[in-house]
Amino acid sequence: MASNAPRSLKLQQNLDEETLALQGLIEQCCDIANIEVYRTGDPSDVTHADRSRLSALTKSIEEKQNALRPLLSRLEILMGRSEQQKRVNKAYLSSIRRLPREILSKIFLLVAAASSDHERRSTVRWIGGCMGGRYKFAEVCRMWRSVALGTAGLWTSVHLAIRESPAPFTWSFARFEAELKLTKMMPLDVRLSGMWHSTLQSHAGEAWRLLRQEAYRWRSLDLFDLADLAEILTESIDCPILEKLRAKVDVMSLVDNEAMAHGGAVVCRPFDSLRDARQLHTIHIHLFSLFPTIQLRLPRKWKLRQITLLFENPGISQRPGLLLPVVGQFAKTLRRLSIAVLRCDLSPLPPVAAGTIQLPVLMALICSEAGYFLLEHITAPKLQYLRIELNNAPVPGAPPYPLERISAFQALRDLHLTDVSWATPSLLSTLLMVPQLSSLVLTEIKKELAGRCITADLISGLTRGGVDVDGVLTPQNPSCPLPNLTALHLTLYKSETGEAAALVASLRKLGLSRKAPGGDDDTRLAPLSAFTVRYRGSDRKRALAKDIPSWGV
């Protein structure tokens, strides 16, 4: 640094000298020629001597400019280096640099947890393909990289995939092996995808064997497509701490076609290799091709508490009721159930030849699209949370949805209805049967289903009677339902702004009438501690909600 000081001083001296000289030349020119004189004066007033003097000064200015240009270039370089040095200095002085490695490690874990799923899966390695991404904070400096490599929790999400390649990528396996070691002894979240089979290149097989040796550390397992993984999941895998399983299952690809051709029921046990996972409590299964002749069974040793079943695009012969035996297997332990029958055009659904399933400890139930069929086939005395998402209107002439079954859940506290087509008299009658309900959420998402549930009559039916709202008493309403309701949230999507505007006064009246005790139902109806109204659609429609009070958001 000392050797640079004389150079910088000399640069400054040269710059000062040339700058002063150039400034003097400019001032001399201004005595003869300036812009004001040029605009207003007579050109013939400039003498021959002044012309000669200006010509000489112009030449001198050009010479000084040529002398200054290399100095300016050096000055720009010097300014750039100075800015870089300032950043380095600030980095040295930063308080985060003085943090203990343990605290920095915890910060990295928080950042990773807040990242997207793609960014979080830093150990994605395509065996026979390309590598995945890294954590950006591990590239800041050697110390941060060292902390990141030493933080085992950053490397526990392992995605092992296979892509066929003409040449073996042995370096990919080496990197996978190295990163697996970074996890130390922490539990692993494993995802398998790609076409796995017995004729894979040796390095891919080695990667699978290495990962399988760590099965005692698997905490969660994601099988992207079970049909592609069937060959490597034939033998039993001991996963003593496995808690969560996610899989996509095309049932037809897992059964013996010859056995089906001879008739009779065929039992499909897609997860027998994981039958000893006694700690497993949560599964998410995406099902295809489940026919009446196929009996889907899960391991008996499992004690599941949470089940999510997605049954996609069933045809006439693929009946949603075939899911009931799976639910019944875990009736005694099931606490949360989500069932969705997607893209189902059957209305009404084919009859289900099954009795009622007793779910004694079920606390939460989510039914999406045609998954509503489940309401007719279960009893759940402890059910507290229910969400129904229909997303389509009933076919004209078909039996109505069995939504009145909600009244059978006498412990229900929280009800969510999304895009549900429900006649107001029936809905109000059902709400009268669940007086214990404390939270109600009604949502319209699709434009074509607007007004099928949230109507003026419904709003009027929920309004407390005999309350002064904006100087006017609300009409008497002795049959106002939901005496214990403390939270009401409405999201509307009205097709016409005029229609939406007409509801504003009614919605305002509803909220204010139940905000505080008073009126005819002073002792019977609890006050609302939370009330919100939102409009989906254009900004103009959303602006309507500004006239409706909200609180407890």
C-alpha cells in the first residue's frame, strides 16, 4: 500500500496542474467570446486579433483535453477501486461478521426454511444428468461456505432422480455421496423420481444402495411415480423413524393383468416394502385407475393420523366409493382426512354399497369436488373443522348434494364452504342444526358460481333483529342461527357490479348487527369478534367492500 502513495500523489499533482491550466484557458476565452454576446452582438464586432487569439486558445484547450484524458481514465479506475475497497471495509466492519458460527448456522436454517421448495432442495442430483442448484449464501465467502457445509440441517432434503444417459456421470455419484455425508446423522427427507429399473448404470445403482443404507434415517419419503419405482421397492425397507409418505399411484400398473383377466377381486398392496414403518402417521396419495375389481390395501401395521387421497378423473367404472375401505382401515386412529375426487363428471355419483364408517377421533375433514360423497358414509362425533370445495354446480334434475349431513357433526366449530351451490332455505335450516359453530367462512372463487351460496336472503337470515344500525332498527329475526358464532368471513364474486353494490348495505347491516350485544337477541347471540367481507374480481368491485366495516382480521 505504501508504494501506491507516491503514485496517487503524483496523479493528484498532475491533475491539479492540468485542471488549473484548462480553467485559465476557458476564462481567457470568455473575455472574448461568450454565449450572450454570440446571441445578441454583431459578428462584425470581433476583430482580427480576437479571431487569431480565439484560434490559438482553442488549440491550447484541445491540447489540455488530450493531456487530461489519460489522467481521467486513471481516475475512473482509482474511483472504482476505492468503491470496491469501501465495500470490503464495510464487510469487515459488519456486525454479522462477528456473529458466532452457531448463530450464523441458525440464520442459514431460517433462510432455507423460508425459501421456495426448489431452492430448498439443494441436494438434488440427477444420477446420469445435470446437477441442481446451491444455496446462494454459501457463495458469499469462505467462512459462510464453511458454516453452510457444517450445518447438517441444510442438506437433509435429498432428491435422487434418474435420467438415462449414453455416458456414465461418475462425478455426479461422487458429489451425491459427499453431500449425503454432510447430513451427518440427521433425519432425511427423501424424494425418488425417474425411471428406476434393474438395468440401470452401475453408478445409479450405487447411489440407490447408498441411500437405502441410510433408510433408518428417512423421516419423509416422496415417490414421484410409484410405477417407475416398483422394481427397486420390491424388498422390505426398514424405516423406523419414517413419519410422512407421499406418492403418485397408478393402480393398474401395479397389478397382475392376467389375474384381472380371469375375473375376481385383485388385491393391490403398493406399499408392502414399507410395511414396518410403525412411526408413519401422514400419507398423501394421488390415485389413478382404481376399478371395482381391484382392492387397494395399505399395511396393517401403520397407525395413520392424517390421510390425503386424490382420486383423479374417475370414469363410470371407477367409483369414488372404492376409497372407503382405505379410510376404514385407519378409522380408530385417523384425526385429519382430506379427500378429493377431481375432474369427475358423474352427477349423481354411482351408489356406494358400503355401510357407515365410524371415525371416533377425526378432528378435521376436507372434501374437494366430488369428494363430498364421503359425508353420507361417515360419523365423526369429534369433528371440529370441515371444509367443502365443490367448484361446480349440480346437474339439473340430479339429486342435491348431501350437504345437510353437516348437521350430524355436533362437535363442529369451524365450517368453510368454497364455491358451494346451496339453496338458501336449506343452508339456513342446516345452520340452525349446528348452534355450536363458532367460525363460518363462505368463499366464491369461480364467476359462474357467484350467488349460488351467498345471497341477499342468506345475509338477511344471519342478521340479528332489533338492532339500531345507522339509525334504523333491523327487522325482527327470531330464527337467526348460529348463537355462538364469533367469526364470519365472506368472499364474494358477483357477476354484475350493480348486484354487488346492492348487497353492500345488507352486508354492513349484518356485520354491525352482530358486532356487540343488543337488540332482540341480546342474551342469545354472541358478538362477532371477527368479521370481514372481500370482493373478488375487478378493482371497482373490491372497492365496494370499503363501505363495509371489518374487524378482527
